[in-house]
Amino acid sequence: MSNFEELMDSLTRTLRGEEARKAVERPLPTPFSFKWHPVIGCRMNVGAVCANCRARKESWEEFQKSTAGYWVAKPTEVTFHDSQLMEPIRYRKPMDIEVAPLSDLFQPDVSDDMRHKILSVMKNAPQHRFFIQTKNPAFMKHYFKTRTKLEWPLPNVWVGTSVEDQASYNARVPHLLGVPAQHYFLVFEPLLGPIAPEMIQLDTFDRLWPFRQFVQAYEYMDEQGQRHWSSLDAEPLMRTPRIEWILIGGNRGENARPPHPSWVRKILRQATDEGIPVWYSGFGEYAQISNPDLQNDETLIFVSPRGEYRGRGAGSATNLLSATVDGETSEIMTRKTVPARRLLLDGKHYLERAPLPALITPEMDSVQALAARLKSRV
Ligand code: SF4
């Protein structure tokens, strides 16, 4: 057991009442320092992931309570909030800002005019970094290539897409890498199935290695039907943009299903090999457990590497199930845990923020200007 786990165990064993409540409610670390809501609501439907969308359910209710000023009737109504538009400009201290986390800027209900206003604020707040995430990177690419009226790309804007399984990974990542931008990030949340992140076979027959930043060109098929690509060491292969940051996490809510740790490990290993920092925001509602209480814990869930769920937490009548089925051993997880434990993968945290903060301020906009300022202080 790691030091952190031991500490959490002793905390939960020794703290009682108010003290225990405070320890459990202490805010968890978050990858962004500010959530900006110029647009709220989403009418997109890109599959099962939208049916259990946090923006439409738990967070939505929580958000309504805390923001009585700009309540909207339904989570599927898309509304633009003028009162929020200028928020980032008010803060001089540099922040990492998550843009419209309860919406999607590239859904059809958001007009080009709205997008233009939001992007103009980003342009005029160069002290911050803005992170725009979409499930519609095909339209994001189209918008930035042909429709934006702004000088683009902006150095302080990161573009990203979120994927939940192999199909969405294969479909969205090639579009993301086609968006003209200076910085790219990738979000595996909620992770709903195993993903082989190494290579994507494109419709053109070319092969894309998203973490290694290149496309290998398809050349021909021989008489035996064997495909051939340009050799891996032949330079130059076609370069793709670099993914600079990866976020991984499970889904939340009543029907949440945690990812199997092997799915997370696989992405983490690939990212580490390529030197890409990772923020792991945990198993959603669950945590790994080494000594499950099979008799009494009604929240236990057995997750197989293939994504099958058993145990009382998944609706089985009993927890007294074999952890190994068809040669595959399930991970056993529980909801009965302190929130900080949910962030641990195999007893460790992976909380790396987006790298190389862009220390660009209105007065400090070039290397020469920065050098001159530093020199003047000597
Ligand atoms: S915010 Fe994302 S997950 Fe939620 S409904 Fe829209 S596209 Fe789907």
C-alpha cells in the first residue's frame, strides 16, 4: 500500500463527524483553474456518451443551484450568456480556462457570430490559456479553415476532442489533427471501452500514429493482396501536429461504469513513451480496492478487461462471484470510498498539467521584449 493510501486509510479510520466530513469534502485537484460559461446547453447527440452527459444531468442541477443568475429552462436548450462573455478579461493573473464545459462550441446551435465573440475575447486575454474541447472536430476543422473571421491560430488557444471508445477515437482524432491550431490536447473521458491508441487506419488507407506525430503513406497493394506503406525510416514521412496533453477519466452519475484499469494503463504507457503529460481524473464514482467486503458492500462492481460489469453494484444478486471468467480476471471496485482515492491508479496519482505555460502578457509579447525586460532588471 502506498504512503498516500495509508494516509487516507488512517484518515478515514481516525476522523469522525465534522472533521471527517471536511476531509472528504476537501476540493480535489482539477486540471483547469477556471470554467468559463459564455454558452450553456447542448443539443448534440453523438451516441451513448451523450445519453449520460454530465452537462445534462448532475452537474447541470448543481450548476443551476449555484448560478441562479443565468438559469435556463432545459439542459438541451443552447443559450448564450452575455453577462459571462467578458469574464476572462477581468482577471489579469494567468489562468488555464476551460471553455464552455457545459456545452459544445461546434454544435449546429451555436452561431458563427457567437463563436466569433467568444474567440475575440480569447484573443484579447493573452495572459490566459484557453482549452476548447469538442465532440465535433470535423466541423471545428471546417470552421477554422473556412469560416473564422479572426486572425487564426491564436497562440494561447488549445484545441481538443474527447473520445470514449475505439470507434470515436478513430473517427475524431484525424479531424482534430487537421484543425489549424498551435496546441492540441486529447481527452479520454468518460472512458467507456478499451482503446488501442498507437495507430489509426485512415479511410485513405494511410496510417496515422497520433502520439508519434506522423502519417505513413499507403503506396500499393501487391499481387498477393498485401498492402505496402512507405518505409518507417524513410524521411520525411508526413508530419502531423503534436498532441501536447492528455486527460483521462471515468464517467460519473447514477449509472456510471468505471473504466478497467488496463484501459487507462495502456493510454498512459503510450503517452509516457512519447513524453506527453497526462492528467488522470480517476475512475469517476469508483476506486480500486484491494480487500473488498464481499458480504456487505452493495456497491462493488467487477469490471472485466472486455468491459463486462458484474457484482451487486451492477445489478447482480450477490458479490460472491468468481473474479476470473474465461481466463480474464476482473478488477473489483467500490463506490464506498473517499473522493481522493478515486484519483489513484494502482496507488499513484497522474496529475500533470498542460506543459509550457504561455507566459504571454499584453506587455510581454516576444522573446526580444522579454529579454529586454530581464536585462533592464539586472
Ligand atoms: S456536451 Fe458533449 S457529451 Fe454532452 S450532449 Fe453535448 S456533445 Fe454530448
